[in-house]
Amino acid sequence: MTRIDAGTLLPNDRMQEMAAEGEITQIHRGHAYAEAGDTFDVNGTTFEVADVEERQLGDLTDEDARAEGASDLEGYRERLQHAHGDGFEWDDDADVVRHRFERTD
């Protein structure tokens, strides 16, 4: 178990705020940025990475989207498009890594 900086996993202040408010409980990234058991702090709240799993974008569901703060999968796709710009294309076969985390206190 390693203590990591919150910014390593949650790349911007808004995502960190959403985690602190309980609005997100997981994030998919292009690579593994943490391991199960790693911990991080946001605004004085400690979180533990509960699970790290390799997946493909095509595996994501509306439930996954809601766990990342979107209303549904389409909203999640739109957010990725906005975050990554015009060069982003959703590819069901693209490899991603889900990092699921939980509050510890």
C-alpha cells in the first residue's frame, strides 16, 4: 500500500471535489495510475483504491458512467470528447483501466 497524490489519479480539481462530495467513486484512465490498497487524500478525507481492473471502453455501462459523475454513458462519452478535444474518437476496443475507490473515514 502506497500513499499517492490525489492528482495522480484524479487529474483536476473538479474531479477531486466530486470525489470528496461522493459524486464519483471510480475513474477510467488510459493506464494504471494506482494499485489496489493505495491511498490518497482530498480535502482532508482519505480514500483507498479498492480495485484496479483492465477493461475496454465498450465494456462501460450507464452504471459506470454514473460512478464517474455522468448521468449516463452518452453523457460520459460527451465529457470525454470535451476533455480530449476533436482528436478523440470513442473506440469500443480501446483499453482503459478502471480505478475504483472508497472513503476510509
